[in-house]
Amino acid sequence: MVADHIAAHVAAGELQPGARLPAERDLATEYGVAYLTGRRAAQELRERQLIVTVQGKGTSVADPLPESGATGGE
């Protein structure tokens, strides 16, 4: 799942707080999935409080990150 893959990158420190993420459409292209799948992944990451999206500014890794345990898809 795209959201779990990105969450794993955040948990591993490969994506630092404040790091910009591609737009949902570009994210879908990068992972070879449909646009709506990329959109759902971004929504799930927002619900996990791992990313924030600001209209006109884009999406980035949350700063600060939530307490540990939020990165898993439990």
C-alpha cells in the first residue's frame, strides 16, 4: 500500500519533518497507481497525522511528527 510505504520512509527517517511530498497526481504516477489511489494514500497519511497539506503550498511531512506508533497501519 502506498500510504504504508511512505509511512515506513517517515519512520526510518528517510523523510524528515517538513520534507515536501509530490502532489497527489505525481505521487500516483511515481508509484504506478491510479490517481484516486494516490489521493486515498495522502488522505490516510493525513488521518495518521504524518503529513499536512496546505492549499497553495503543497504537502509535507508533519512537523512535529505524532507520537510513535502512528506510522503503522494498525
